[in-house]
Amino acid sequence: MGAALGIGVLGAIVNGVYASKVTDSVSRLAPGAAAVAKQSVGAALQVANTIGGPAGEALRRAAAGAFSDGFTLALIVSAVLSAAGAVAVLRRLPARDRLVPPDPLGSAERRAR
């Protein structure tokens, strides 16, 4: 469950950053093409290939940059959460086993009495 939750949260971060960063670049496109390009980087690359020319290349660069920015933020969040988890483990777990050391003479001595 934790992995699914983590994937969902990190995916939402990537998608949110992508959508906000690519919005300026798609504003010059037709409304239908702009809506498709905002959905995902793959869709934006398909739209860029369909458009072609300088406008397509600009959209391709904008989509790749927006995805890269979103993925970078997701990795930073992941690293911070991993570090926080490591600190929590180090603070909450004991430094060593809390086993009672064996008493080699005590048990034999008790049996002899």
C-alpha cells in the first residue's frame, strides 16, 4: 500500500508541475490540440510531431522541459521523505540488541545446589 501511495503522490507532483509549466506553450495552439498537449508529455510530443516546424519544435522543448522540472521536483520530494524516514528509524530503533548476556556460571551453579 505504501508503494502505491508513494507512486500516486509522486505522479501527482510530476503531473501538476508539467501541467503548470506547459500551459504557456500550448496557449498559442488550437484549443483541441492544447487540451491534448496538457494531458501528458507523450500527448504533447504527438501534437508537436503533427504540427511540425518551429511551433512543433517549441512545443517539444517546452513539454520535455516541463516534464524534466516535474520529475526533478518529485525526486527531491522522494529524497527528503527517504531522509526523514532514515532519521526516524535511527531515532526510534535501539542502537543494539537488548538481549540479556548469558551467565555461564550462574545456571551451572544453581543446578549444583
